[in-house]
Amino acid sequence: MQDSRIRTHNPADGLPAHFRRVVSFHPRGGRLNAVQRKAFETHADRWYLEAAELTGPVDGCRLFGRDAGLVLEIGSGMGESTVAMAVARPEVNLIAVEVYKPGVAQTLHHLSRAALHNVRVMRGDGVQVLTELIAPASLAEVWLFFPDPWPKTKHVKRRLVTPEFVALVASRLRRGGTLRLATDWAPYAEAMLVACTSTKGLRNAYPGWAQRPDFRPRTRFERRGLAAGHEIFDLEFTRR
């Protein structure tokens, strides 16, 4: 589904000179169950966007039919937390990005039950979406909660949050915009903190780790981490 009102632009606009392309996922399909299939067939026209069919930048005002702060959530999973956060933050326009089709479809199911108007679900890679579909200095917030920690040393290079990624996010945040992250994997948390602290134009809103935002519920991954005895690490950085 393509919105003809979305204009083309140069994907490199606003990117730091040292930015390199990061592939943050391997394409995943997935078979839909009956509930997910029905949700997709019934509600896709209302809430769904396919990143591969769009050219940017996304115009939040036209997409949502109102002028509100544009928030990008990367990795919305099965959508339970996304819907809860959208309910708690009705003042924002939220684009939830997820690569896994059953997750997208399940999110549509949750949205239909909540009857929300401030969410759009986009299937695609978060890095590609940021690069090609989000204009520089246009986002009020970016949320990245519990990304895959890739705990094995040989897989660390696959982690999404790197200095290059954070620089890309910073270029898409408007002045005063906020990057929020969370993980239960301590080594990844330290790497996130270093990447954010070293990014020009970002400042830590806290002396170190942030408090969990009131609007963010305990996710399935968070509960699993707590059950395993892990500490939860939140980060909140603001664009100067």
C-alpha cells in the first residue's frame, strides 16, 4: 500500500559522513494463524504500511490526519506493549516498525480491540526505515526496547545499537527529541551507553541509567529477564 503523498528524497540527506549501512535483520516471513490472518485481511487498510512500497519521507500529519509529535518504535514484536504505550501516550503519532509478519498481524489484532487512531504498523527494517523514510530532524522520539542482545561473542557484530546506528537516530530526532532504549543484558547496556554518550548532539537525561518510563509496561522480554535474575537497564538521551 503506497501513499502517493509521500515524496521522494535522497536517503543520505542528513546522515553523518561516517555512517555505514547496517543490516539489522534477516528477512523473516512466518505463517499467520487464523486470528492473525483475519486481522491482516480486515484491518491492514486502516493501520498497515509496507516499507518496501513507500518512498520517503513520511509525512506524519497527512498519514495520521493530525499534527502531533512523530514517534518511531523499532521492533514492536507482537504489539501488546505497543498498544499499551499508544493508549498511555494519546498525544503522539506512533509508527511501530516490525519485520516479522505474524507480529505485524498480531499488532493489527490488538489495535482493532483497542480501537486506536494514533498508531500505524510498518513492516520493514528499522535502519532502512530511518534512512529512507524518515526526514532529518523530524522525530519527537525513537523507542528501542529489548532488542536482540546477541549474547555470543561471535554474534556481537549483529547487534543493532552501534555508534553508527545511534548517529543515524540522532540525525532523525528533532531538537529536544528523545531516544529511549532498554535491555536486560548488561554487556549490551554498557555498549548502548557508550554508543549514545559518544554521539555528538545527544546528552544523557540522567547521570547514568534512566528510570523506566511510566508509559512503558513490563514486556514479555523484561519479565523473562527478571525471572532469570537480570537487571533491567533503561537509557534516555535527548537531542541538543
